[in-house]
Amino acid sequence: MQLNEILEENSVKAISKKTNISENNLEALINDDFSELKRAKALGFISIIERDYDADLKTLKEKALVYYDAHSENDRISVGLPMDEEKRGRSIWVLLLVLGLLAYATWYFFTQFDQKTLTTLLPFQDDKTQELTSLKDDSMLNEATVEKDLSISEALSSVPKNDTFVKKDIVLTSMETEKKTEVTDVNTTVEDVAGSVKLVPQHRLWFGLVEMGTGERDHFSISKPYEIDVKEKSWLLATSTAAFSFIYKKETQEYNDSKEHYFKVSKEGVIHLSREEYIAQGGWQKW
């Protein structure tokens, strides 16, 4: 069944109600106008219509892919060249400015900076040398004082100490080591729990997500791995019949039976649901 055959039997409003696709987006698909639709949404809408009406919209999908490929190519051509020209022009002006300042500084030094000005700076330099010498002498005196204090401390340290203080230091050190170990263990546990679930399609895959806490939903059409954040959120997920797999904590679950699937995805892992369980927990009945 093609799109025109679906329109012969159903109105745009009826199709919108069944598929939950807005009438404006349906009109855009009917008229092959993809300028107002993003690539993922357009392909997702086509997949939904194919699923709900058992239709084959391969021709419409090919038109969409041709449009988006041509559109992205035009953007690259029109945007790239002016930016390169602008950067090249700015670089030339900056280089000329630096050369001009360097030439002016050289001219000023040889013509305006005479010997009289130079001699006025020399007394300050002599004072600075004397100040550095004085600081060096003070530093040597302080080092001698420190060495004398250390010799007194070493003499006192030869006197036997009370064993009670030694035992107290050992107990405190042991307690601090245990606390550090506990903190390390907690951090390791948190790192193991926190993370994300990776959804890996074998080819192109459509799927819908519903955030269980807020009920917010969205859908995607992907051909590359997609990260699902499960640190603080739980999700209900529905997929098309395309093959895919989940990767979580180095464990992989594969699905290639050409069926639609439903899941609950959280930090506890990936749980397979029936369609009834998916809807009962808040999943979207019609995408």
C-alpha cells in the first residue's frame, strides 16, 4: 500500500489521530516537502505510517534521503569558503600591525633613547645589587641558626619517650588507613552502578523513549550506537523490527528476531516487557 492509497481510504485527520503525527507534518510528507522536517523525524514518521498501515513507502523514503543528502552538501559549499577568506584577511592585517610596531620600537631605540637616559638607570641597578648581597648574607645567617636548633633537637630526641604516645600514633594511623579504604570502596561501588546503557543497531533502527519520572517522550532513527543515561533516570523503550543489541556493564543482549520489542531501562539493567506490561507502566500506546 502506497501513501496515496492510504489517503484514498483515510483523511489526513484520521491518519494523524491514529499515528499521533501532526497534520502539518503529514501534509509535508504528502507534498514531498522536507524543508521543515529534520532528517530523523521525517524517516521516523515514514516508519510509523508503514507500521500502522502495513504500507511500503520505500519511494518516499528514498526521496527524503536524496533531499537531505543534497541539502547538507549545499550547506558545506556555501558556508566554508567565505570563512576561509575572512580568516586569511585578518591574519594579514595582524601580521602587518606586528611588523609596524616592531619597526617603530627599533627606530625609537636608536634615535630617541640616548646615553643620558641610560646612565640615569645605572644607580638603581647598583642599589639592587647591594640589596641582593644583603639578602644573601641574611639567608646564610638564618641557615646557621636553623642548624644550631636542629642539633639541640637531635640531642633531646635521644631521650627515651613514653611507649603510650607511640601506641597512640600507631592506632591513629591504622584508623586513618581504614577510613581511606572505606572511601575508596564506596567510590568504586558508585562508579560500578553509575553509567549508561548503549543501544547498538545492526543497520538503521527506529525506537521511542518515555522518561518514567516525567512522562516526557521522544523517538529517534539511528544507524550508530546511542547512549541512554541511567544515572538518575529510568526509561520505557519501544523498538521497530530491526536487529539491535544492548551493552551494559560489559554484558550484551542481542535481538534479531524481526519483531517489535519493549523494555524497561534503568541502572538496574535492561528488562524485557510484553506490550501490555510496557503500556501499563506508562509506555506510549501509539507512536
